[in-house]
Amino acid sequence: MSTPSQPPLRTISDAQRKNIFRSFLWILVGFFALIGLLVATFSFQGRAAREYGSRAVQAALSSNPSPNISYEQNCADLLKTPLPDTVTTCTVKVTAGKPEVILNVEGGRQYRLTK
């Protein structure tokens, strides 16, 4: 029995090489564009939540909280506006006259804002 002969080596033409390289570059550009889009989306969602929390802190400060009293209040009740779409819960905690807002956002993230 004789050994099988090797198939001839495949040669890649210059046109095929350019096409492969161009495809690789488009995949690479698409990957980085997708990553950039995700970062921009998360940044925008976080900014909207933090702005809402900042307004809640300002509203709590405008009521001149007493340094002798500590309490918690829902942000939606304090601001009389609904929560942004990405915020699951928002609580204003006033401790010794200093307000702190705790925002829980979709995805398990949490923001704490003080002034």
C-alpha cells in the first residue's frame, strides 16, 4: 500500500488577500463601534439617573432639614415626578440634617449622591 499523496498547496491571489484584509478591518471597526455604543448608552443612562438624584438632594436641602431628625423618603414623593426608566428605586435619607440619595439602577448598579 502506498502512502496517499499530499494535495497541492492552495495559493492565495493578491485580490483574495486584499478582500480578506478588508473584511478583517470591517469586523474590527464594527467591534470597536459596538463597544463605543455600549459605553455611550451606559453613560447616558447613568447621567439621567444622577441628574434625577441631584434634583432630589436639592429638594431635600430646600426643606431645611433639622440636624436633630433623621428620616427616609421616596424620591418620587419628594419631587412629585416619576422615576426615570432605568432607575428601580430611589430613596432620600436625611441623617443629622444632611441628605443622601441612594439610586438603584437596572443592572444592579447603585449611585449615592450627597451635597
